[in-house]
Amino acid sequence: MGNVKELSVDDKGRLQLSKDIRKKLGIKGRGKVKVIVEDQEVIITAPMPREEFIEYMNGFIKGGKPPVDPLSLKKIWGQPKR
């Protein structure tokens, strides 16, 4: 488990990530993160960059029509509309 930090939650339920955490996740300005909730744990990760996702998915579809609408994949991975 890496570096553990304790963060405060404000009265609206928001966390403020410190500059060093945002830098480590590659968040600039008002960026997005992925939040995974497992039992009593919350895991915050950087979303997969679009180019990395495309490379990862390369070869999954061998031909014909994709089984999943590409726009729904975009929503799953939290990529901004371009």
C-alpha cells in the first residue's frame, strides 16, 4: 500500500486532493478521477488516458460490428468528449 494520507471532508462531502496527489495522478485544473468503492474502502485513481485505452483495446474486435457502442465505452472510462 503506498503513501497513506488523511484528508478532510467538508460539509458538502467533498475531498480536496493536495497538489502532490493531483500531480501524481496527472490531474490539471478541474480534472476527473475514477472512484471505486469496495466494502469500507474508497480507491481514487486517475482515469486511463484516451490513447492508452485505444492501445489497450486494440485487437479486441476482429471484424464486423462492435458488440458495444463506442460512446458507452467513452462514458465508462470517463473520457471527455472531443
